[in-house]
Amino acid sequence: MGGRGEWMSSQQAGVGGWVASKQAGEVPYRRDEKEYGKIRQERRGDREERGGGEEMRKRGEEMRQRGEEMRQRGNEMRQRGNEMRQRGEEMRQRGEEMRQRGEEMRQRGEEGHAEKKRR
């Protein structure tokens, strides 16, 4: 590696403008690829000490559980939403019926009124 702003491709979008500034000769937060490699090695070491596979498996399990819980919560919420929608529909229908009944009653009342006047 080394040189002027190589290993671009993924960096091509100028992540943090790092390729351009590298060509300008000032490498931000990356002393040097060699040192960076060393740092990565160290990190990898830490991970291995932790028993990487175990750790990852645990994390995977937790993630799966969280996913399950979220799915359940989503389903419950959907059900609640559907129930609420149904209740809303029923209430709307009831309202319609009541409005019609009111209309009929008013008409009947007006008719009665007219009858009295006619007499």
C-alpha cells in the first residue's frame, strides 16, 4: 500500500474527504497505513481474548430475542389497531342509524305540525 491516496474505491466518495487530504500530504486520524494495521491487529487480539465466537453467538441470540419481542409487539399493535378500526366502523354505523332515525322523527313531527295547521 502506501503512496498517494490509494485504496480508494470504497473511499471514492471521499469519506471524510480523506483521500483528497491524503494527497495534500496531511493524513487525518490515520498516522500511516502500517500503524493503522497494527491498531487493527491489536483490536483483533482483544476480540480473540474475549472468546470472539462465544461473544458473537451471545450477541446473535440477544438480537434474535429482541427481534422476536419486536415482532410480537408489532402483531399486538396491529391487532389493537384492527379492533379499534372495527369499533370505529360500528360507531359510525350506529351514528348513521341514529341520524336516519332523527330525520324520520323530524319529518313525522313536521307532518304532524302541518296536519294540525290544516285542521
